[in-house]
Amino acid sequence: MNFAHEPLTDAAADTELRALLRSPDCRILRVGGFRQKVIAQSMMFIGAVVALAAWFNNATHLAAVAGLLAVAGVTWTAIVAVHEEYAERWRAKITSEFAEAHDCDLKYLLEMKEKYHEIDAAIRDWTVKGLTIRERDVRAVRAWVFKVEPVRERDRLLRQLQS
């Protein structure tokens, strides 16, 4: 089985990272130039203040409408908070995938380089080209090893049975 993963150049990685971070899943929701969270919290606060003022002035219909506005603001704030948390987690995951490999990952690559000649050839090719080894590249190596290891173990066991 060949190992065919090719790391990105620094320029290509930067371009892809920026494109992924601009996706709708990673962006903070805005209305005009304002974050939706700020608008929703303002709506909630204004609705609560108007509801209290109307309640104490015996304007119960206005208090009810303002109370509904405040409840809508609370609901909107909760929805936006969930989206922003999701977007932040997604941004962090994408950013970590494009980060340079950590020392422990480089040690893992050294171990796999000694064990598999395909990994050795690929890493030599990467270093000759001057490519930066990123977390996504280490993940590709791990996936390849997890796919190949059982096949090679089975082949080894079958050879032992035949001898």
C-alpha cells in the first residue's frame, strides 16, 4: 500500500486556512456591523425595562408586549450564544489542523519512519521540498498506519502459519 499524502506549501496552507475560516460555520453572526448577540441582548434589556415601566404605570397591554419582546431577546441571545460557541470550537479545530506539528508528533513520525519505508520515503520527499509538517499531515500518517497495520499483521501471521 502506497502512502500518497502530500503536505501543503505554506502559501497553500495559509490560503486554505483563510478560506475555511471564512465559511459560514466559522463566522460570528452579524446584522449590519453589529454582532447579533449585542443586538439580542439590547432588545432583551429594552424589552425588560419597558415592561417594568409599563407594569408600574398600569399599562398592562404594553407591559405584555414588552415582556414578549424581552422573552424573544432572551431566546435570540441563547440561540446566538450556542452558534458562537459552535463557531469558536470549529475555528479552533480548523486552526489546530493547520498548526505546525508538535514535538510528540514529530517523535511519532520518526518512529513510523523507521518502521515503514513508505513513510520514510514520503518524509524524505517533504524535507527535500522544504514543506512544513503540520498536524493534518501527522493525522494522515496515523490514518495510513491504522489502515495498513492490520493488513501487514495478518500477512505476517499467514506467513508464519505456512512455514
